[in-house]
Amino acid sequence: MLLLLVFLSILCLVLLISWVKLDTFISFLLVSIGLGFSVGLSVPQISAAVQKGIAGTLGDLVMIVGFGSMLGKLVADSGAAQRITDALIKLFGRKYMLWGLALAGFVIGIPLFYNAGFMIVIPLIFMISSAAKIPMLVVAVPMLSALSVAHGYLPPHPSPAAIASQLQADLGKTLIYGVIVSIPAIAIAGPIFGKTLGRFKPNPNTGMFNLTPRPESELPGLGISVLCALLPVILLVSMSPIKNRFPGHAVLELLAEPWFGMLLSVLFAAVMLGVRRGMPMQNVSKAFEEAIKGVAGILLIVAGAGVFKQVMTEGNINSYLGDLLAGMNAPPLILAWGIAAVIRVCVGSATVAGLTTVGILAPLLQASNVSPELTVLAIGSGSLMFSHVNDGGFWLFKEYFNISIKDTILTWSLMETIVSIVGLIGVLLLNLVV
């Protein structure tokens, strides 16, 4: 019965958005309220779930996406994105550009949360597509698939790190095995699958970034351009181990926070790409204003997805699904992947799917002789399965590239499915030799 309710809720959501043309955020709220009543939640419980879903989803995301959009606008408007784009085209050439983008996405994605990485690469995707005359989604998918793989497979991202902790897996081995499994997943879901997407014609709001090519003499230097674009990555990579080495230091702990790293990066870019190059601070602040306006609607949509996810959690739908599947007679790695995949499809959140799965299967997995590190990767890859309308990442992709729900499913959702399935295959193969 619960499975039917989930299916009907998702169907209703799609119809409200694509057929009725109702605002996406309002559609999420209406469907979430209906689902809440259907699973027996009271009005106070539904209200609490709405508030918790919005707060829990937006939380740091407001700052990360907000600061990320500001940084992206400065990087694009100043010409820094054009400078980086020109360098990438020269380094990899058109022939190997997609592989270079996948590598860049993976490097950015290892230390950064998905949403922060997404905001950093978006202006680069727009600029590279424009400058190299490559279809936009052909450019986007290699970078975003790499970000997604890092988010789902690798510590220090929250879900893999928490799963590894509960299974007492070695983080070093998990990271090494994760990188090995990541390579084919990114290759197939990124450059190889990406090459097939030239037929899609996104119509993004590139107006939030200035993509008009400039003379080379007006561009900032390559060094400062790369530094400004990747400073959030540099801060997180460098500060996290320093913070662990010297625990209890408030300044170091603050510098290691992703949102604070984004804030410092915005301020640094404001000086180096703005004020220092002759732009009054008033104009820089105006650019920030425009950047926030460009992402406000997207944040509401992501918040709506968070409400839907929270109602499902409060209704114990994820636990029900997990218990239903836990009794299946299957090899532990396949079982772990399958439960995470089903919960992900129904609930939407990769983190919820991963943590729910390990909570259900931890006793069984710890009693088996399967590698805990590979189990982390099996759950992580399952938690990325078929992202669709109940996932905030789906809406970030759809809204930024301004494509239909159908086309988002044929591109983004299929990319995530490839990442998940190839990840499972990689884990099973690696299990034969470790």
C-alpha cells in the first residue's frame, strides 16, 4: 500500500508541474500534504515535517548556493571563466576536452559537497560550451557525473563517511577502492554517455553570467583566475587535515567549514577580480544581488523536494521499504546496493538512502565476511540510483539548464542510473581480487 502511495504521489507531482503548469514549489507542498495525510500523519506532524524539510534541506545549502552563485558570477563576468576555458581548450584540445572536464569535476568533487561543486562548475560549463561550440549537456554531464560519484562514493562526503564509521571500514582503503570504482563509472556516465546528448537543446538563463568573449588583454591572469575559482576546494582540502591535527582551535574549525570557505572565496574574488581590476565595490555588490535573484527560485524548488523527502521519512516509508527488502535472499553486496537503490528512488535523498540502508543491514553485514570498505561503496552507488522529481539535485540540473522534466530524466536521471549500476559492477569485480 505504501509503495502505491509513493507512486501516486510522484505521478501527481509530475502532472501538477508538467500538465497543470502549477508552480513547482507549490506542487511539492500540495503533494507532500496529501501524502502526509495518506500515511496517517496529523496536521501538527505534517506542519513539523514541512518546516523540518525546508530547514534541513536549505540549512547550509542557502549559503553554499548563494555564495557559489556570487562566486560564479564574478568568475564569469570578470573574464576569469573565459581565461580558464581557453586554458582547458589549449591543454586538452577539442578531442579530449570531455575527459579533461571529467577529471576537473572529480578533483573539485572529492573535497566539496555536491551543491558547492555544482555552483563552481556551472559558469565554466556555460563558458566552455559557448567558446568551444560544444553542446551544453555534452559539456555538463562529464563534470556533473564526476561530482555525483565523489558525493556518493567517497569520504569525506557525509553519507560514505557515516556508513564507513558504522561498518568500521578503513577510510583509507575506502577512498582507494572508491577511486578505483569511480574511474569506470565516471568514464561511462560522463564522456561516453555525454557524447550522446548533443540532440538536447537546453535554454539556460545564461544572463546570470556574462559570457560575451573579451579580448585577451582584458582578461585576468590564469593563475588568479584558477585560484579564485578553486579557492573553496583548496581551503577544504588544506584545512580539514590541519583542523584534525590541531583539534579545538575555533579559527581552524571555522576555516574548514564549507560555507565559510565559500564566503572567504567570494570576498577574495571580490577584491582580486573586482575592486583590484577597477570595479567599484558598489558594482560588485550589485552583481551579488543579481546572482542571488537568479538562484532564489531554484532554492525554493530544492526546499520543496526536501519537504517531500521529510514527509516520507516521518511516515516511516524508508524504514518500511528497507525492512521489506532486507528479507530477500541475496549476496550482501547486491542486497546492500538494492536496498539503497529502492530507498533512493522512493525517498529522493542519497544521504537518507545510504544511512537508512546501513542502519537496517549493519548487523547482517558485520556478521558476514564481506569487505566493509566494498560494502560502503555498494551502498553509496545504490544511493545514487535514478534521481528524479523527489531529489533536489534533479531540480538544480533541470532549472539551471532550463529543460523539461522529460529531458531531465533522459539526461540527468539516466546519468545517475549509469553511475549507480557501473558502481555496483565495479564493486563486484573488485570483490573478486581483494
